[in-house]
Amino acid sequence: MGPKRVATAVILVMVLVAVSASACVTSTNNSTSSGSTLTAEPTGGTWKPFVLTSSDALRSNPPPSQGSTQFNQDVNELKALQLNRTAAVNESINYWTNGSVVRWNEIARSLVVKNSTSAPMASRVYALLSVAQYDALVSAWNNKYTYNRSSPHDIDPSIQPAVQTTSDPAYPSDHAAVAGASAAVLSYLYPNETAWLNKQAAADDESRLQAGVNFRSDITAGDSLGRAVAQDVINRAKNDGSSNASKNVTIPTGPDKWVSTASPPQPPLLPNWGNVTPWLLNSSNLIMPPSPPVYGSAQFNASLQEVKQIANNRTAEQQQIAEYWNNDPPGLWNQIACNLTQSYHLNELRSARALALMNVASMDAGICCWKAKYDYWYPRPIQADPTIKTAFTTPNFPSYTSGHSDFSAAAGGVLSYIFPKEQSELQAKVQEASMSRLYAGIHYRFDCDQGVKVGRQVAQHAIQRGEQDGSP
């Protein structure tokens, strides 16, 4: 699929999500005739979490015992609901069955676009969300296999599930854990959206009841667990240094230093982002590129000439590529990742793991990139040669290295590890995303090349973690 068609798909998905969480987005990746089951994940409750101290750090209260008043209410509620599966109810069931992790990722992407969240901040949004989802699901799986409560249909065969079920225990609900964690984290990041986000969480929860795959007590326990994990993630976020990222700094001067080309000149974007706490790396030992070419040197002049030659003779395809990747690069990689998790029919836990590994790597790569930007304060091409015709407004921060290249190489590297059969195509996307900045006339080739190298090194740290997290 070409950049233009993919970009259209991105916009369509975001519009659908923003309009209604119960919109009809039919997919049968996880949905088949009632009675069939998905492969269980019996070791999921032992996988290594990110923020929780251990996979068994949170213990849900025991589920209601069979024959209790609460249990009988749970059973009767599902029996009543299955008699009232209207077309609208089935649409909601299908929408959320497509994947709670994926749907909440779509919701996050729509909020990033709606609020014009910058790429570094967006990478943090996706990392916090994905870590919360993953840790919540690891904890949910730990509780599932602690209590071993069967699914509603196995307890009462008169309850017929509307979607494919799993042989994993049902208590607590994995959907509810994801919904609770996601709504809480995104409400912290976008507080004006809290009411809407809670409405989406309720819709996700209710869809599991309407589908007959969870009891109300499964939902309540899952939601509580997800929100408890979210609070740990939020507590980390409050102390990660991001609140100081926009603090004023002394801007160096000289012909070889960056200056704002905005009109009127604006303070540089997030000059302290390089000091934000990373997930995989050590704050005092970030992965840094070598020094860029000396400004005015023969190497610099040759690189500048290349930018001008490409930018001033930009083809329609190069313009299209530049414009496509200019829109929320971390979000585009999340869309790519979500498409892959669905193509490969990953369950909620494995989908969350894929997104968490990718997004912490992307965020860390962005931190390394921004550290380099404000260590070198390297001038943009248009500053060195104002006759360069850029594809769009030059971003208001230093040039070296390319953020798109760092983000993309980190994301593409992690996804290549998780989906090795897709490596060739993924690496082609990494190169396209990187080159898009040269096509746009806003980066030198060495900005792009060194950004890719740093991103790939960060990806290796995520891969190492993945190889040691206990997942088979």
C-alpha cells in the first residue's frame, strides 16, 4: 500500500474512533462461530513486567463462589443479555472483539492528532499506554491462573458466547484490565477527555458481557486491576522529567549554531527532552551519535548541496512520502504494529507485549535524539542556504540527528524481532521514513543515517529485554 493510501486509512481510522467507540468496524480476526476457542497462554502470568515489582504484585479479591447471590446475579445477567443482541449490540461486540489493545491504541492515536501532540511527547503517550496495558495483562494472567475460574459457557452451557473464546481462565477480564488501564493513563495525559475515555472503557466492558464471555465480577476485577497498574505508571510519569522538557535554556550563538526560522522566532521545542528518564537505557549513558561534519567543511558543503538538489527538484512521489511521514511518526509505527498483531492473530497479551517493547524503544530513541540535538545545536539546511525549497515548514529545533530516523529505526528494529518474516518490508519502511526528511529539505543525509544507527542500537536493548522477559 502506497503512502497516500495508507495516510487515508490512518485518517479514516481516527475519525471512526473519535466519532464513537461503538462504531461498526467489522473484522473477523478474533471472531468466529460460538464455541471455538483461542490458544491459551498459561505462562503469561509469569512474564516480566515494566513498572510492577513482580508479575504477582497485585492480587484481586477471589471471585464469587458458585451458588452465591453475586454468582447467580452474574449468570442471570448474561442469560438476559444474550436474548437482546440487537444489531447495534453486535456492532459493539465486533468492534471491541477486534482487540482491546488495538482499539485503545487507535484511541490514543486519535488524541495525539486531535491535540497536536509533538512527536517526542507522542512517543511518551504510546509508551505509557502500552506499558500500562502490558503490565495490567501480565497481572491479569497471574490472577487468572491463581483462581482458575472457567468462562461463563463452561460454567453454564446455556450461555452461548457470541465470539471466539479462550481456554484461559476468565477471572479477571483481560478486556476490562486493558480498558481500565488505558482510560486511566490517557485521562492523566489528556484530562479534558476523561469523561469520553471512561465512556469508551464502559463500552469495552459491556461488550464482553453482551458477548457472553465474561461475568460482571470478571469485569469489575479486571477494571480495578487495570486502574491499579495505571496508577503505578502515572506515578512514574510524574517523575520522569518530562515536565521540565520545555524549560528555557541558553541558546548558543554563531554561524554554525541553530537559530529559529519561525516567524516570529520561537523558543526551541523541548530543549530538555534529552534529560527525560528512559525505559531501557541509563540516563547518564544514552546512545549518542558521533559529532556531525564541521559546519562549512567540504563534507558539509557536499551534503548541503545534496539537500538543495533533491529539495529543489522534488518528485511527486518524494513529496508524497515526505508528507505522509510528517504526520505523527510514532503513531504511524503504532498503526503498522497494530496491523501486524492483527494479521498474525496475536492475543491481547502478546499484542500488548509487542507494542510495549516497540514504544519504550521509540521513546528512548527520541530521548537520545533530542540529547544530540541540544548538545550540538546543529543548523538546519535552510539556515545555511535559504534558497532550499522545503516541502513544509521546517521544525523549530536543531537538525542533528533526524528524529524520524531515530523513532523509525527503533520501532522497525523491534517489530523485525517480533515479526521476523516481515523484516525486509519493515526495514524498507524505516529507510523511507528516514529519507522522507531529506526529500522534505529539512535534514541532511548524515542526520538521517546517524539517526537510523542510534535507533537500531536502542532497538537491540528492547530485543534483549524481550528475549529475557519469560515469554515463550
